[in-house]
Amino acid sequence: MDKNVRRLRRAASSVARNGAGADMLVSPGNVAGVVSNVVEKALGGLKKAGNAPFQDVLDYGCPPRGPGLYLMDGPGHDGEAVTGQVASGANLVPFTTGRGTPAGFPGVPVLKITGNPMLFKSMAANLDFDAGRLFSEGLPLKVLGRDLFEALLRTASGEPTKAELLGHEELFCISRFMATHRCCEGCGEA
């Protein structure tokens, strides 16, 4: 059986075992932001990834096997997801937020991005990039993409993010769902 089919069946089994439905897997903040179920949330996440093809689906915390775009199989909680990304080798986390999560990660810069210009204005001390300028200022997507790329390069070159300046480290979170290490395919760890 295909490994991704097994992943989906395991996730569905976990949801059923815990008595939750797909509509129960989104936070109250997501609902307030008009995301009504986990399918809508997942589609939004995929769209944010762009148009590059996925190379593979990684086990939680396991490193990619080469360049390209990967999807990680892991918890959806912000802290657990970012912890898994860092464990897999991420040294910069572009973090999209619709609600303004004021959080960072110890030792790894978290560049917080929002597409909501009003949120960016009200939380300017916590957010790093206003992607909502696409709408509020009519910026072409190509210009906005260049601006974001430059912000990521500045961060990777040592410019501190708002989370670093404020001392936020809340996104470090040991997974509640995967208490034992599942061997990453090909990583050699037990």
C-alpha cells in the first residue's frame, strides 16, 4: 500500500478514535476567520506553498532528501508543526498567520507574514511582512513576491525578526501525538 494512503488512514483513525469530526479540527480563531473545516484549512495551506510540485511527504522531524518542496506528516498545532520543521533542518521559518500569532522559536528566526493589512497595522510590533499590500495597495504579485524574498534573505543574513527582538520562543513544543520516534524512511535512526 502507498505510504501516503497509510498516512491518511492513520490520521482518519486517530480522528475517529478521539471522537472528533473534520469540522472539529479547526480552532475557534480559524472559524472566526471563516475557515469552517480541516479541508478548507488544508487547501489554504497548499495554496500558500505555491505551484511547485511536492517532492515527497516527510515523516515528522525527518530531513528532506534533496532540494524542492516537501509536505511534512505531523500535528497541525503551530508549535508542534514548527518544532517538526526545525527538527528536520529548517533554519528559517516563514510563518503565515491570519490571526497574528505573536510567537517565535528559540535559535531559529520566525518571519511572520499576514495577508490582512488591518491586522498588520494593529500588530506591527509582532508581524514582519504585510502580504495584504496585494489588495490594500494594489501591488503586483511579482513585486510582493520579490519583497518577501528580500525580507527572507535579510532574515537569513542576520536581520532579527520581530519575534527575536521581543524574545518570543513559544513555538518550541514537543509533540503530544508522536511520543516515540518513527524511523524516517532512509534516515537510519531507530
